[in-house]
Amino acid sequence: MMLAIKEAASDMSPYVRKTAAHAIPKLYSLDSDQKDQLIEVIEKLLADKTTLVAGSVVMAFEEVCPERIDLIHKNYRKLCNLLIDVEEWGQVVIISMLTRYARTQFLSPTQNESLLEENPEKAFYGSEEDEAKGPGSEAAASTALPARKPYVMDPDHRLLLRNTKPLLQSRSAAVVMAVAQLYFHLAPKAEVGVIAKALVRLLRSHSEVQYVVLQNVATMSIKRRGMFEPYLKSFYIRSTDPTQIKILKLEVLTNLANETNIPTVLREFQTYIRSMDKDFVAATIQAIGRCATNIGRVRDTCLNGLVQLLSNRDELVVAESVVVIKKLLQMQPAQHGEIIKHLAKLTDNIQVPMARASILWLIGEYCEHVPRIAPDVLRKMAKSFTAEEDIVKLQVINLAAKLYLTNSKQTKLLTQYVLSLAKYDQNYDIRDRARFTRQLIVPSEQGGALSRHAKKLFLAPKPAPVLESSFKDRDHFQLGSLSHLLNAKATGYQELPDWPEEAPDPSVRNVEVPEWTKCSNREKRKEKEKPFYSDSEGESGPTESADSDPESESESDSKSSSESGSGESSSESDNKGQDEDEEKGRSSESEHSEEEGKKRKMKKRKKVPEGQEGGSSSDEGSDSSSSSSESEMTSETEEEQVEPASWRKKTPPSSKSAPAAKEISLLDLEDFTPPSVQPVSPPTVVSTSLAADLEGLTLTDSPLVPSLLSPVLGVGRQELLHRVAGEGLAVDYTFSRQPFSGDPHMVAVHIHFSNSSDTPIKGLHVGTPKLPAGISIQEFPEIESLAPGESATAVMGINFCDSTQAANFQLCTQTRQFYVSIQPPVGELMAPVFMSENEFKKEQGKLTGMNEITEKLTLPDTCRSDHVVVQKVTATANLGRVPCGTSDEYRFAGRTLTSGSLVLLTLDAQPTGAAQLTVNSEKMVIGTMLVKDVVQALTQ
């Protein structure tokens, strides 16, 4: 299972990588011992730049290793920028994770505001007393109040807030809720208000969505009341709302009530009391009581309204009113004796236990205000004591004890009777309470110490109850979470971290820019631009350090070569690209170039091996020559590039005593002396093909055999547009195996145009491409005109993203548009890599299991020689041969152009013709396709 996940995590398809991310938490739940290996896969997937993968891998991170916050540092900014394009489910997960991340990495944006709230007495403008104080007082003040640096928001903190704000317009309620909780927990107070409108919009959604949103709004409105005040009417209750929605809206209205809008809110409450929903009416009465508690000037108004409800025909309304009145009367008991008398008369009618218990508690607590009514109420309660509920019986015992202490003459016998009934009650709480009360208030012969303090115990002044919202203490849970909804910590809930006192190092989120991007400065290249054969070349100095690796040298040289030709006119470039005008271009060169060309021709006739003459036709040579026509090199230099790389010889590095202005010539390549200790730096401008051919020549002391390098061009010409379909325009293409100068991740494709019509074709260019995800192209420069009978060649780059999907685009002229398609063989998606035999075996040992594909085959008689095998393999795939100690084994190595994944090919051939082909690659799909193509090439 682990191997499958690792393979899927490296797949070229983002959907497969997304599925691999989904499998990670499932495997972790089955075997938690695999955590370390799964973290490695998560770290790899976190670096994925595909929006399809981002949400899934963050979900896996949250379930497997949420404590590994260090994995997020390098990917923080990427996640912020990708957030707007991620799927809705992924947006919720990423926002929740980034909320907790920000609480650990940034300072609180409200720290200065909290400091001002702690010291509100300090005036905004300094007073005369402050001016009169001396420097000593200033020092004392500085020691009394800790000095804080002015708050400056971290740019990464601002990036998160800025990129999540547009998501408040999302169609998904979950995304809007996630952004709202992020702003509530992370944003400055001045910016939190933007979430109110989005949350109010969600109140028009389904009841389930309303319930969750109102739960969070109720919590927010306690601390940020002003945020929702402009939307007060949005929380008015509709008759069609479910009961739970009505109660939550009541909660929000109560939280938003203040001295300004309380008349409007109370009028709404009066309407709600007439509702047929009894639970809703009871909640409304509770809300009225809270408004009376919080706003002193409407307390009497609310109390009078509640007293009027005591005459309501519904017993539940009366009972709830009694409970609320009891709490309000505790604030001003002396002023409301008449209300207590009115409540005492209700004991005969009200049957709700809580209401009867509340009335009895009020009469007992304030019995001195109703000295005549209280004993009579006790008499009635003693009659029905055995039939009352337990909560009422306990309050009857309390009433009897309080009256015994204040009016023992009238209530002594009643108290003893009630205590005797309670002594034999079925409930043990009531029996214990009766036994305790008797010993406390009735003096015995021994005279207990507590009996002397009975009055202080029973009649002590009690603080008035504070009516608070049930959502007051929920803000310590992360908003929008299940724990916040339940007001209890759910399984798997992760606490919201506290803000740090000191800001952590922000540099951990910096991502290093690849060094190769620094070489793309076009102006610096133009300053050092020189022809290939230049007498002053040695004076210009090398552009790369002596210890540069071959790959970086080749890349730099190819860029320099391509950019040096940017100043040439288009007509000159076109003439160089035409196969028919090669002789014409040769005649226009200087005398020096002609002499050099003659020398090379003589050398070529001497050095070409018999077996290699057929390997490169004149057509392929001219194609290769035209492919490098973008540089400033002459057509003689192009002819030098026509020579196959296998004919090159190893050049000895120049010694320190060599003159700086020594002329560089390909004639020097004949010297096979061993290399000296100190390598030489490449010149400022080197031909693209020369850099590619010389790449890796210093890996071994022995000269390379002709079969170590791949051909310059891949498969032969393929038709892109037939001359009939193109109305006289015929287009072919060839895959060049030289690095593309514009982007090393692209495949260089030579496009050959031929005009077989009678009229010139003008404005040849690439139109709007229709490309699959991940594939990109770099267009060739527009060909202004192509005369009848003439041909032209252009080079374009295509990044196939390590896939064999076709690149579809439009080939346009001034009058027509042609839809064309280029589909690459899998062998053209890679570049050769040169390594030693030991390095090959070491890398091959890492790519085993699912990364290894093996196929057995039988080689025909015509394909058993060393030369033929190497030629067919390198013609099928752009791989470099690795030196091997045995004659019956062939090894080749390369890397995919886009991802740089290693591709290793081994062919073990027996004298009988039986052979075994093995391909090792991280890209299992590419390996499978490569095995199929190579087997087909070898068996034909």
C-alpha cells in the first residue's frame, strides 16, 4: 500500500496525486507506524502546485501530522495564492489550517487596542498636570506601564487576509463560514466588519445552514456587537422559521439590544409572545428578562409587562414569567412588594413546579415585606405537601424554616408539621434536608453551635442572579467547528493556539529562487555577445566558474547562443533556415569562414567511420543546421553542427600558461591527451549543439566511443499539414534533441514549411492553442512571407509535462487557420544523463519494486551487433549510454524534461539472441511506454 501511494504521488496526473493524498489518512488509520514515511509523501505533495491536489494533501496533513507546522512554512504563500482556485471542500480545509498556523506565526493585530482598553482613563490630549510633571514622573510611568512597540502587520498575515476576502462571495456556505471565522480570529477590529454582510446573506439559505450560521453569529455578537447592528432587521423572526432558528435569532436580537434600539426590540418581543409556539414564547420571556437585566432604564417597563403576562390563559407563559420576575425582583425587592403579593395569590392556580417553587422562594426570601401573607401560604402548602413535586417540597421546607426564624409564634406548629411530613418522604434528599433543618432551627437541650447562627444561614442577603447568554464562553472554541456547535470538545478537535508574545522568524517562509533564473538577464548577455570564432574571445573571460557542472554549462551556453541571435533581421534568419539556400548562404560568408569550412570538410572525409555514414543523411544534416539558425553563427558554423555528436573527440583542458587569446577551433578536438587537473571554463558564447555535445566529456578519462551519445535528431520528419489540406502549404515537423533555448523543460520541435502554391504565403504564426492542463508552448517567430516554391524552418518549444498527450494549436496565415496537432513519442520526453557505472547501479538500486518494469524478448539476427543495438535504442529514446564492463550488457540513462525524473534502461543480451529489457523510473507510466517502444524497435 505504501509503495502504491508513493508511486501515485509521483504520477503525472493531478487526479491520481489527489487520490494518493486521500489514501494517506486511510493508511495512517490502519497502521500508525507508517507515519514517518507518510509525512515524507505529504511533504512532497505539499510542494505540488496543482490546485486539484492542494486541498486533499492539507486534509491529509491535518489528520496525520497537524503538529508538523514546519512543513507549511515553505508552502504558506503558495497555498494563499492557490486558495482562490481550489475546490470548495479544499478551501474550507486550507482556511481552517491557515487560521491555526497564523495564530502561531503572527502577532495579535488587536494588541494595541487591548492596551488602550486597559488604560481608558488617559486622555487623548495631554493635560496641564501631565505637562507639569517632571522627567522623574515620566520614568515612573514608563516602569508602571510596559512599553510596547507599535504594531505593524506582517506581509504574510496581510496576504492571507487579502486572498481570503474574495471568498466571502463564494456560493458555498461552508467557505463563507470558514472565511468569517478566519477574520474573526485573525483580523484587526476595523476589518472584521466585512464578514457581517456575507453571514447575513447566508440567512436566506436552508434551515440547516441558518442554524450553524446563527450559532456563530450569536457568539460573535457578544464581543463584536456593533458589527451586526446595521443588520438588526435581518434577525427578525418569521412565522415559517423552525423553533431552533427562532430561538437563535432571539439570542442574537438580545445580544444586539442597547439603549438606542431597545424600544424596537421590545415591540418585536411583544409580537412574539402571541405565538402559538410555546417553547418560542418561553424563550421570548427569557429574552425580555435579559434585556431588563442588561439595560437598567427599561427594567421597570419589562417587569410590568411580565406581570401582565401573569394573567395569561396559558399556564406555561405564566410559569416562565414567574421565573423571570423572581430573578428581576432580586435586584430591587423593596420597591416591588405588591408584585410579591400578586405572585402569592397565584399559588392556587399555577401547577408548574418551577413556577410554584419560584413563588415560594420569593415569599420566603422577602417574608418581612409580606408578614401577613407568608404564614397563610405556608398553611396552604402544608395541606398539599405530600402531593407536591420534589422541587416544591424543598422550597416548602425552606419557607417553613425562614418563617420559624422570623415569626415563630404563628408558624412554629406548621413548621414542625412540615418537617414531620418530610421526615418520612420517599426522596432521601427531602429526608436529609428535613433532618438538617430541624437540628439547625429547633433548639435542643445541648444547644448546638450552629443554631445560634441559623438566621445568618437562612436569611443572608443573596446576590441577584446575572442573566447571561449561553454563548458567552463558546468563543474559546474555533468558530465553525463541531466543538463550538456542541459547546464541548469533540474527538479530534485541535485547540486554537494563543497569539505569540514575540513574532517568530518570518524568513522561514522565504522560498529560494532557483539559480538558473539569474542567467536570464538579456542585457548582460548582449554586452558579452561575440561571434563563435573571435580573436578577442580569450580576453572576454569565462562566463561560468571552472567547477560548474556540465548541465549548468550547457544550459547557460544554449541560452547565450539563442539570445545572441535576437538582433538579426528576420530575412537573414529565414535564409539561414532554408535548405535550398545553403549554398547561397555559404557564398556570402567571409574568406576566413571559407578557409575554415575547407579544413573541416577535409577532416570530415578522414574521420567519418564506415558504420556511421548511413546514420545521418544530408536531409537530417540540413535540418539540424536550420534548427540552430536563431544564433549569430554563420552557415559555416551550422555545417560544423551537422556533424553527429558521436564524431566528437575529447578536448584537453588548457593549462594556466596557455595564452588568453588562443583561438578555439574544432581541430583541437583531435587531441586525446589525458585531461589536466584544472578544467577550463566555457567561453562566453558557445554553440548550442557544441555545448550539448561536449556535455559530460569530463566524466571519464577514456575517450568516448561513438555510440555513447544519442542522435542529434529524433524520429524522421512527420507530416503536420498536407499540402492539399493546407492549400499549397505543406508543413512537417521533427523533434530536435538539442536543448530548447527558451526553456530547458521544453522539447525543441523543428517546423518545416514549404510553399507549393503559385502565390506567396504571408504571416505564418501560431494561433490560439487548445492545450490540456499542464502543457504549454513557446511560439516560433512569425514568418512574414514565404514565396512560391520556397521553404523555411522554424523552431518552437513544447512542454509536454512528461506526458504523450498531443499539443493542439492553430497554424495561421493572413487568410486561413489550420488546426494541427503534435504528439510526441515517449522517447523524446527525456534528455540524456551521463554517469559512471557505479552511479548507475546506485540509482538503479533506489528504483525497484513498482518503479521497475522488465520485459523479455528475442533479438533477430540483424540486431545482435553492438553498434545496431545502441543505434536502435538511442534512435527510439533520447538516452545517453553508460559505460559497462561486460560486452553483453547495455546501460542507458536519462531524465524527463519537465520533472527531472531519472530513467534508467538496461538491456542484457545473450549470444543466443535471448534478451531482457529493464527500465527503472519514478514515472511508472513513462517506464511502461518506453519498454513497449524499445522492444518494438529491437524486434523489427
